[in-house]
Amino acid sequence: MGGVVNLARAKKQAARKAARSTSDANAAKHGRTKAERDLEKARAKKAARELDGHRRETE
């Protein structure tokens, strides 16, 4: 036979567990690692640099 269970505490634990699983799913779906963000930033800087290199000089 089990011991006494505080229902309010059990509900809070269940809610935290559900929120954690939801947030983990969202992070996997939408999140990117820091390395991926840095790589994207570096590629954007390179593309901007190359574009500026092709500009014509105007008077």
C-alpha cells in the first residue's frame, strides 16, 4: 500500500513534466544549435562582402 500523496504537489509535478516535454519538442522542431547560427551568420557576411566586391565605382 502506498503512502500519503499531496495532490497539489502531484498535479504541479505532472504539469511541469508536460511543459518540459512540450518545450523539448518545440526546441527540436524550431531550435538551431549555436554552431548552425554562427555558420549562417558567417555565410551572410561572406555573401555581403562578395556582393560589395562586385559593385562599380561611380563618380
